[in-house]
Amino acid sequence: MLKFVREEVESFMQGLVKRNPGEDEFHQAVREVTESLMPFILQHPRYKQAQLLERLTEPDRIIIFRVTWEDDEGNFRANRAWRVQFNNSIGPYKGGLRFHPSVTQSVLKFLGFEQIFKNSLTGLPMGGAKGGSNFNPKGKSEHEVMRFCHSMMIELHRHIGENTDIPAGDIGVGGREISYLFGQYKRLSNTFVGTLTGKGLSFGGSLVRTEATGYGCVYFCENMLNRLDDSIKGKSVCISGSGNVAIYAAEMAGKLGGKVLTLSDSGGVIHDPDGIDEEKLAYVKELKEKQRGRISEYAEKYRKATFHADRRPWHIPCDVALPCATQNEIDQQDAETLLKNGCIAVAEGANMPSTLEAMKAFREANILFGPAKAANAGGVAVSGLEQSQNSLRLQWTHEEVNTKLKSIMKEIHEKCVHYGTKGDHVDYVDGANLAGFVKIAESMLAYGAV
Ligand code: GLU
């Protein structure tokens, strides 16, 4: 990076850190984007003059509220919840809700900020938002989860709407939670409209929404490989996580001829040298979705597999790595290990799974690196398609939605190539950040000082 550009980045970041003290995850997400955008902004004085970066990094509003609920023993419990409505320049606010004890305002601001660019990349009219709570669903009964969701919606319903803000799922918020949230929203608002996505199929949900993030991540990876006349066929694939994203990434990687070696959860990683095929995946779905069990049980059932407690998959040699668990799950050392073991492609199914140092290592090594904003946009893209179906009062077939998802991922890949090509190499990080930015920037400029 040129010295002048670097100085501009550092002075911008200094101000941002001062205005948002202690929000490490948010600083990290903004720094990555700023490094990509600064040369472009300096070349286009009208962007700088309109203070676009300063405005884009300041959320439109953040709603913070207490959620009081009653546990099964009759104790009153209180959690904190947020909705970060970051930017609605190109459409109503859109983004998931996360329930996890690690949720803080910083985490939700990083997620909401990334969502602006991701949603823009899909080509659909969706602004960026994120929300959630530090509520921990682990170990809670069905009834406790229901009471929490119902109580949360009593406040949240005032701030959302089909044309205002459309929440969905994320870590800790799946079909069950969306159903409780939607039921309460429907009752409080006395409307039946698509204000949440990820709904059940009998009440307005879309086919392929559950699979969309994982499938989309693999489609994106396949697009990157195809550009180099290669494909996932015959490749060994390491996947982290065992939630929706990981399971359906594994399913699609297998369908395209890859061999999936690993899955993980907060307890550790399982390594199956024979590959995790469709039948074994069906077992994992049942284990994780229905029984809410631990991934270690896989190694008890399939004896050739080994379980490595408290470890992530990145020490296991693979051609392709798909981090599908959570933020900062690949650090510099993990990245170096992956590279040393011959990894040629990384596509991020989770949000910001690579630290800045890990990202730098991948980019310097010139391997294929599909950043989250591009590679995991399939989930929110199908959420956008769910909204379209709700407005049309129609339900599209599995094939129709899957075909649309595939073509959206292909278009995202093309946008990254268009904006990220440097010589014969594509920098997908710069490509995704720039392509996402341009559409938002044009809208913000057109609106004037709002
Ligand atoms: N939480 C998902 C994401 O990170 C999906 C958001 C949505 O469907 O609105 O993109």
C-alpha cells in the first residue's frame, strides 16, 4: 500500500477507534474494508467530500433493550438485546439475529457493518442490519427458549416491519426460534406479512433457505476454482462447525465430488479419513438439529473417525478449507499451517472467520480466498427471495430457488472478478468490498445530506 494511502487509513482508523472504544471486532471489520476502499475513495474526491466512509461506519441507529423472562424454576431472568440498524440506502434493513453468550454491541456492529456490503453484493434491494442477545440457548428447555423469544419480540416488534427491517436467523437462532418470534410478531402486529425470514414452509418460508448459506459457499468456491479450470471434484475439504452452514456446505461439497474430512463444535473436531458422506451427514443432522448433541458422538458411532478435543480442523491437511463456525476461528498460525499443507482455496461460510493476519497470509500466498461478504451471501440472498415470494403470495419450487441462488452466487463472483482483478490474479477481498460499496455509495450520494 502506498505511504499516503496507509496514512489516510491510519488516521481514519484512529478516529473510528476513539469514537467506538473497546469494540475490537467492529474495528477489525472496518479496517479490512477501509484498506480496500481508501485508494478508490482517494481517486474519487466526491466520495471523500461526502464523508462516505465516516457516514457508512456510523449506524443509522442502535436499539438496546432488556428482555425479562421466566425460567422453568420460576426465577425471573434478564438479558440484553440489540438491533443495529446500520444502513438502509438500498433497501429496508435486513440481517440475522444471534443468540450467544459472546454477543456484545461490538460483535453486532461488525456483523451489521459486513451485512451492508454482503446484501449489496446479492443485487437484491436489502440494507444492512444485525441483532441478537447474550441469551445462551444451550441447555435451555423448549419452553424457556419460547418464553425468551416471545418476550424479546414484545419490544422488537415496534422497530421492524416488512418495509422497515426484516430479521432472520444466525448462530443460536434457527427455525424453532424464528417460529416463536414470528408467531409473537403476527399476534402483536395483527398482520401476516414477511417481516421475518427463515420461516417454516407452512407459514411463508422458502424452500432452500435452510441450505442456502452452505450451498452458496460451495457454489462460490466452485466458481473460483472453475475460473482456473479446476473444480472441487476429487478435492479434500476441511469444514469447521456443525450448524446449518457447515452441514449444507458439507452436503454440497460431497455432491460436487469433494471429500469432506472434518466437522467441529465448541468441544472439538472430528476427522473422518473415509469422508463424511450423505448417510453420515444425515446422522449429523439428526444429532445436531433434533437431539442437540455433541459432535464427539460421531467418533463413537463411526470408529474410523477420530475426535480431537478443544481443537479446530486447520491442522488436518486439505485442498479446500471452508470455515463455517464463527468469527476469528482461523488465526495466523492456522493459516500458515493450511498453506504449508497445500491448501489452495478458502471460502468463508461464517462471518469474519479469518483474523486480519490470517487473511493477509492467504492473500500474500495468492491462493483462492473467498471472503465472507461474497462467499456466504447465499443465505441472505435466499432470504431476499423469501421476501419476494411473500409479497407475491407465491411459493417457488426447490429447483426455481436453487437455480436463482446459483446464478446470484455466479454474479457475485463476476462482480468480485470485475473489481478485484490485478494482473492475472483476483483479489476477492478488494473485489467484494469495492463491488458492494459502489452501489451503496451511489445511492448515498444521490440522497444528499441524509
Ligand atoms: N445471518 C445470515 C447472514 O449472516 C442471514 C441473514 C438473513 O437471512 O437476513 O447473512
